[in-house]
Amino acid sequence: MTRRRRLLILVGVGLGLIGAAAAYVEFHFHLPEGEGPAGPAVPLEPFERPWTQRKVLLLGVGDSVTAGFGATRGRSYFDRLIANPADEFEDMRGRCLSAVLPNLQTRNIAMSGSNSLEHVRHITEKLETQPGDVFGLVVMTSGGNDLIHWYGRSPPREGAMYGATLEQANPWVTNYETRLGEIFALLEARFPGGCRIFIADIYDPSDGRGDPETAGLPAWPGAMAVHGAYNDALRRSAGRHATVRVVPMHAEFLGHGIHCRKFWTTHYRTRDPHYWYAPNLEDPNERGYDAIRRVFLIEILKEAAALK
């Protein structure tokens, strides 16, 4: 082999390696967020007339997703449930609770960084029993921090079980299911005039692949098993309470996580192949908050008759 030919081969191999590295960076680390509306369409017709003249309290409970961590003013999912921002997307104008609930009051006791163990205490300490003429609309996210804290920097434990095996986590999953039942019962007792409780299931930034190491976090072989068990517990607990509805945040966010660019994967979203999470992987970005607002509104719409 001539020296020139050897050099051409080495250059070709080098270019191939550079291309492979560029592709890896592109598909693993460049996560475009996209622009414009995100999430399902919400019909306008139900918002064209008031639902009730009753006093209604919209209550936010839970962790940073409901607290609106990272969202600019007025653009968290909780804020957008209440009112449309001035620059609202055309397909959501007029679709908010203040348009249909003239006697709406709002309160948000959600706290960033909190887990489900703390949510029991928050409700007990921060929410007084409401007057009998007040109907409660409760929106909540609870359980995500139980799973991801503290990113493997400490041994897994209840309320911060990152890295746990399913066998380790099973008692904590059982406790979570029981604890959610306590939360639902507490909320029902605080609203003697009636309520509906809307709890989002727990989304998955790995898009169903269970590979947090792709985002630079410690590997967690049991991630999907524990995550699935937690969501199953949430749905079982919700199913025992006639006042509770599960909001399908998990399904809505699949394909919008760290693998959103990978067109060959199961959950690839052809119409919107964009990233809906913040850089911390815990919280949504603003398009994610838009999508969450929409899935909550769709579920709330189904219960509008309960407010009359």
C-alpha cells in the first residue's frame, strides 16, 4: 500500500469518526424546543358560556410542576388554566377557567422540590376547611420527585429512590399508594361542598427507554420498572375515589424527552419532534407547560357538569 493511499484511508476513517461523533452530539445533546402551541387541541364551544355561578376554588397541590418552576410569569400550567396571557396562541384564546367560572378563586400551595410525603403535610397545615358553598377544583402533581431525587448522589430511600431496584422500591410503592389515598381523603374533607381532584400521572424524560445516563446522570437499570410501578399505584389509588381523575401527562409527553430527535424510536412525534422539558429534566419548559395546561383542561371539561 502506498503512503498516499494509506493517508487517504486514515483521512477517510478520521472523517467517519468525526461524522459519527457529530451525529451522536446532534441526537443526544441538541434538543430543540420548537415554537408555537404544544399539546392537544382544546374545543372552544364549552367555553362560550358560564358553567356555574357557584364559588369555585382552583387549588394547586404538589411539586415544582404545579408550582410552575422555570415558567415566566403567567405561563405555568396553573396560571394558564386561570387566564390566557396577552400573547396567547390563537387556538387557545378564550379557553380558560376564568371565562366560564365568574366566581373563581385561586390558590397554589405546591412547592418546588417537594415529594409526596411532604404533600400530606402541606395540605394538613396550609389548607383550611372551605365553606359549604365552595366547590373545589384541585390540580396536582405528586410522585415525580420521589423517583428522581437525588440523582444517585445518595443511597435510594423512600421519597428519594433514584437507583433503587424494584424489590427495594416495592414497600415504598405500597406506601405511596396508601399516601395518595390519604391525600385524596384530606382534600375531600376540606371541601364539604364537593370537589374534583385532577392528578397527573408521572412523565418520563427518557421516552420509555430508561437510560438516564444518556443525559449524563448515573445509570439506573431499574428505572422503568420502578416508574411503571409508581404510575400503576397512582392509578389504583385514584380509582378508589369517585372524586379523582387521572390526567394523562405521561402519555402526552412520550416522544418529547431526551430522545425526541430519534425518528427510529417508538414514540417519535412526527408533527412535533421537540423537547418539552427544562434542562434539569425534572420540569417542563414553556411549551411543556402549555401541553400540561391543555391535558388538564380536557379532563376538567369532562367534569363541568359536576359544578352545576
